[in-house]
Amino acid sequence: MRADRPGKCKVLAAVKAWTVVTLRVPPAQLLNNLLPAHSTMHTFAKLSTFAVAALGFASSVLAAPVDPATHTNELAARGPYDVHNGWATYYNPSVGIGACGWSNGDYEWVAAIGTSLFQEMMVDANPNHSQACGKTANVTWNGKTIKVGIVDRCYACGYNDIDLSPSAFQQFSGLGTGKLNGVSWKFN
């Protein structure tokens, strides 16, 4: 007990005296009865550390958001050259230059693939060098298949989705449809 805090020393002395008189147990023995043994405490510490870590991991996984715009109910393809099952929309390639560095018209049968797949196929930081650029793919919907050239990446598309030029999209349905669910496609 510190001499510079006489009031605190008196309180601690009173608590000690009360413990000995009222409980008839010396203070050191009282603490031993209340706290678990060293080995039990060590096991408890390990278990509680594991529990906190597990809860932290579980909460981060459960709290991860899913973007409904890019979510499909199909299983994800395992690699770029597998069959991709997702949806198709259309875009206007004539508006600008695509990620592959080419200008294309809306009348051409061309497509953009999901950014994550496009980037998986990049060999360096230049998107013009993506291995997806210039590849062709067969796109199938409702039993009909067309062949398109890959010229761009689609930021709104998931890994298995594809964005078609208006003329390619119209081979399956009118532009008013907007989105085709149940599309499959594969690189040739």
C-alpha cells in the first residue's frame, strides 16, 4: 500500500478486516477459491481466444454483401475456358473504344465479358493485351447459338455473364427484353 494515499490504504485495510472477520477466510485463500487453477485458466484463455477468432471470422463472412446485379443462381465456371452460365444484356460498342483498344459498330456481333474474367486473362497491366481480346465465343440461349468476338469488358457483369452488341442480342430477342436469363457461353 502506498503511503501517499492514506485514504485508500484505510479502505483496503477495512475490506481485508471485514473479509477475515465476516467470511472467516484469509484474503489470499478467498482469491484462490474464486479463481480457477492455473492450468484451467490457461485452457480457458486458449479456448476464449479461439472462440473470439471464430466469431470474428464468421461475422465477417456472414456480413459480406452480395451485389444482386452481378449475382446469378448458376454455379460459377471454374476457369475462363469452361462453359459460363449466366445472363446476357446488350450495350453499344459504337459509343467508344473498348478495353481491347478497338472501335466496333453496333451492327457487329461482338461482346464484352465480365471484368473479373477479363482481368483474369490479362498478361500485364495493359487491358489491350488481355488474352480475351479477339477470342470468339459461342453464346447460346433458348436452343439458339451465335458466334461473337470479344472486344471489351463489362463492369456490370459477373464472372459468367456477357454483354452483347445490339445486333448480336437481337439474334435471341428484341432489345426491349433488356436481359436474357439462362444464357450459356464458351470461348472457342
